[in-house]
Amino acid sequence: MKTLGIILVIAGIAMILIRGFSVQTEKKVVDLGPVEVNKKENKWIGWPTYAGGLVAVIGVVLLVGGNKKS
């Protein structure tokens, strides 16, 4: 659980700093036999800043809870 907690803390901090990324897709507009017309589109894939904070907090909880022995 400690390893998962560390990974979640790092991922949460990265999500706060990097708010998303752009992906370029190619879409076929017209296809007339040997003639094709394609259009390139940029799509933004993002997440809210609080999602990164939430992931980091869950990671900290796992780190703190993983140190306790029953």
C-alpha cells in the first residue's frame, strides 16, 4: 500500500501542475474513390485541478494508514 500511496501522491502533484494534454486526430471528411480529404483536429483532454488534489490526498492517506500496524 505504501508504494501505491507514493505513486498516487506523485500522480496527484503531476495532475495539479499539468492540467491536461492535447491529442491530434485525423478525421476523414470526404472519400470519393481515389480522392480522400482528411481533416486534422486537436482535442484537449483535461481534468479539473481539484482532481489532482484529491488523488494526492488519497495517496497521503494510504501512506499514513500503511504505517499503522493492527
